Amino acid sequence: MSKVIAMAGKGGVGKTTVSALVTRYFTKHQKDPLLAIDADPNSNLGETLGLNIDKTVGDIREDFMKNPQGVPSGMDKIVYLEMLMNQVLIEQKTFDLLVMGRQEGQGCYCMVNNILNRFSDELEKNYSYLLVDNEAGMEHLSRRTSGKVDILLLVTDYALRGLRAVGRINEMLGDLKLEVRQKGLIVNRAPETLSKAFLDEVESIGVPIVCIIPEDKNLLEFDMERRSILEMEEDSPAVVAVHQMMEKVKEMIE
Ligand SMILES: Nc1ncnc2c1ncn2[C@@H]1O[C@H](COP(=O)(O)OP(=O)(O)O)[C@@H](O)[C@H]1O
Ligand SMILES: [Mg+2]
């Protein structure tokens, strides 16, 4: 079964950036098949990886619900939906990307959702690693049939608010149908030394720090110039930090 690495944390703390850096790690250092899943409706993992996204799983669901008669005559609707899903999958040399897009609106989407969920469950089997960039509620993760997450990486910036959001997510985990095997805290945009107040709060949450990422001005530049994080230099501070983290994470989830 594929190893699942998932991100969580409040908006703006760096989940997508870390996801892109983890993808970069895989493309350069770990050649196993990786499926990156952008499960945050407001997210832009594709963009940070330099990819153009024109259709999401949410779009397929929406189009289908608006026009259920659009299924070509003689074609089974399951086959049709699966064909559309295959078009949404972005295939790269070193990884594939699936963008979930918007969650459903009003109305009964159960049938379509079941088909789409079954398709992504089947798809996942083709990869050694799955990387999920989540929205705060982790809706996508709790929907998968195998509710297993090998490591949940909780991301915070260097602020008590981000850290408390992590604490809340951590407490909420028990309510989700999820088997989270390991957890690790990522402190992003961190100064050289973390204050005692911050570390005390970390301790009270009880999730061990697996990575400390400094402010990296190259990230700002890449963001402004819309360049792919995959092209960042090997010695850029954020790249170094996530690279080291992945060496550790791989051992943790072996
Ligand atoms: N370590 C860092 N140094 C500099 N800029 C960063 C760093 N981490 C994230 N950023 C920037 O912060 C912004 C928000 O990050 P993002 O990864 O989109 O957060 P999230 O996915 O959690 O909402 C982005 O513009 C990103 O380039
Ligand atoms: Mg994001």
C-alpha cells in the first residue's frame, strides 16, 4: 500500500510551499512514483510546481451534475466519469498531480462522489507515495476508503496563533475516521532560536518538531516570478531544511 504523507495547518503558514518542496525532494532524490494531491480548494500546488491547471475533479463533478445527460450515448456513466478523471490527472516524468478543486455545493452528489472516490482509491494504488496538501478540515483525507495516513505533517509559522491552530487540528483528529500513524510538527519561517514561550506551547501540544524552516528569500522571488519550486537551488535554506526532514520522515514511515 502506498505511504501517505499529509499536510495540515491554518491558511498561509506554508503547507503548499512545503508540499512543493517535498515534491522537489522526490523528483531529485527519491525516484519512487509519487502522486501529489492538491486537496485545498483555495490552493495552488500546481502553480507552485509550474503547472497549468485547467480542470479539477470538482469541475468534473459540477459539469456532470449540471448535465447528467451529457454522457455520450452508449457509454456507461461510470466509464465516462473515469475517462474525465483520467484527463484531470496531470502526468509528469517524476510525479503526477491530481487537483481536487471545489467541494460540492447543494444537491445530492453521492453517486458521482462514490464513483470519483472509487477512482481515486484505485489510482492511488499505482504509487509508492502519496502527498496530500490539505485544507484545514482535511475533508479529502477523511473521505478516502483507506483512512490511513503514515505521517501527518502539521505546519505552523513562528507564531502562537499558528501553533494553536495545529493544537486544535491535533485534537480534532480523534473525531475523524483517520488512522494517523505518526505526526510531526514543521515550524516554518522560524528564527535561529525558538523562544521558550513557543517551545512550551509545542510541548503542551505534544507533537515532536521534525523540521525547522528558516525564512527563505528565494521563495519570495520564485513566488513573485511564478517560477516552479522544482527549480530552486539545492542549497536554498528551505530546500535544505525539507530535504533533511524527508530523510528523517522516510525512516519514520519505513
Ligand atoms: N520559509 C519561507 N520563507 C519565505 N516565504 C515563505 C516561506 N514559507 C512560505 N512562504 C510564502 O508564504 C506564502 C504562503 O505560503 P503557502 O505555502 O501558500 O501557505 P498555505 O499553503 O499554508 O496557505 C507564499 O507566498 C510562500 O511563498
Ligand atoms: Mg496552500
